[in-house]
Amino acid sequence: MQQHPRVTKNDVLDVPGARPVHRIGFGAMQLAGPGVFGPPADPQQAEAVLRRALELGVDHIDTSDFYGPWVVNELIARVLRPYPEELLIATKVGAYRDREGGWPPLVHPAALKAAVHDNLRRLQLDRMDLVYLRHSHDHPDIPFADQVGALVELQREGLVGGIGLSNVSLEQFEQARAIAPIAAVQNAYNVVDRTSADLLDRTAELGVPFVPFFPLGSAFLPGSRALGDQVVRAVAERRGAKPAQVSLAWLLHRAPNTLLIPGTSSLQHLADNCAAAQVELTGEDVRELAGLVAEGDAAERPL
């Protein structure tokens, strides 16, 4: 088998409530079928990607019962159990999949607790290392504090390690911090979408890991993909790297607390993503990439 650079071993972040992990992990969403719905198009390839991720040094997998639904969590359990002791598995709650493949919110505290139990059962775990609360603006009648409080109760029961937040504002992050320590934040952020810059900077001040979802742009919205940007491609050509690697390397450079979870169903793309930590950007590269979008703005807002 062709050899590829492994995830950098000495470049780790501590995830409170869980464990230290390398800064490049794996997002499992794309292992489901088209539209993140149904089984993978190539089940054997999906299994191979999971196994290879661990061989390349990945010790952080981001998943959810949303994906499939249920398909990806069941795939992970089937392929990777017994889990390596160093593997951190994170999940998200706060939504469900309808028959049309939509993502309606489900944020009642009792529903959030049930969703954590469902993830534990399908992943065949006794404890989730990290659970993100996916915030939705569609249920103002259910206080955000009550949603966070549901995860705090599960944490006290020993079923949840770290509590994370997803798709939140800076104000919501601060509100949640007043209730319980926050282990990580997962928001949209990449080289062409800087809408969460204020939250990224605040988490960096506090040493809280920031996990950019859609780190290469959104595959769901035309025009929001980072890989096609001319500046990204020009930097990649100068560095002898792939545009995806340059985009990921920029995120690693952007702040010391960025924790990446690029997803793919391709073995080659997996290897490329894991090797992004070895891409060295010059000061000129960083200035050009930083200048693509003003901080706090976005070319396209994925979510």
C-alpha cells in the first residue's frame, strides 16, 4: 500500500471532559448515502475509509445519529469495535431526519436525553466522550439553558464526558459557559466563510477547541466551496499541495485551538487530508488567504 504522512503526532489539543487528540480528525457524515441519507453507495469503501483513518493516526471521529439516519453510527460500531482506548468519538443531538431527508430540530430536554441514549446504543458505548448540542432558532419556547441543562444532567450521570455546542452565537456560548464548562464549539468556518470569527477568537482566548464544520466549504450550496477559489488554487500550486490541503493548513494556522474534522468517503482524499498538517504556508500565503474574506463576513453562509 502506498505510504502517506500520518497525522502529526506532537500537534494535539486537550478536549475537556474527554482526552487530548490530534488536530486533524475525521468527520463521518459523508459515509452515508447521497444527501447524508441512506446507506453508503459503496459499503466496502466506507469500511475501508474508517479503518484507514485509524491507521493514519486519526484519534477523533465526529458522527451523529443524524447521518443516514443511524447508518453511520452503526457502521462505525461494526467496523471499529473494540474501539482503541485513545479514540475520541463525538456526536451531535438536537435534530432528527424526516422522511424527505430534512433536518427538523428536536430540542426538548427529554428528547435530547433520549437522543444521547440512542447514540450510545448504536455506537455500543457506555459513555459518549463529547456531545454537541446543535442549536436551532426554531424553538424559542424551549429555553437554551434548559437544553444545555439536559446534557449537564447526563454528564453528572457519567453518560457524557464533554459538552459541546454547535451552530451557536458568541452570546449563546457565553450563556452556556455560565451553566457548565464547554469542551468544544463546532460552527461553520473556512477560508471563504468567516462568519464565526468572533466566536473563534473568544474560544482561542479561553483555550476551548473550535471545530469548523464544512472546513472545505459546503458541498450543499453552489459557490461556497473553498477548493475552487483562485487564490487557494494558486497557493496550492506554489506549495506543491492540493487545494484542500491548503485550506486545512490555513485553518490550522488561523488559531491554535482549531480542531479539524474533514470528511470524505475516498481513501485518497482521506490520506490527503491527514497530510495537510505537513503543508507549510509562508507569510505571503497566509496574507493572501486571509485577505479573501473580511473577518466576520462570508462568501456564502452554509447553514
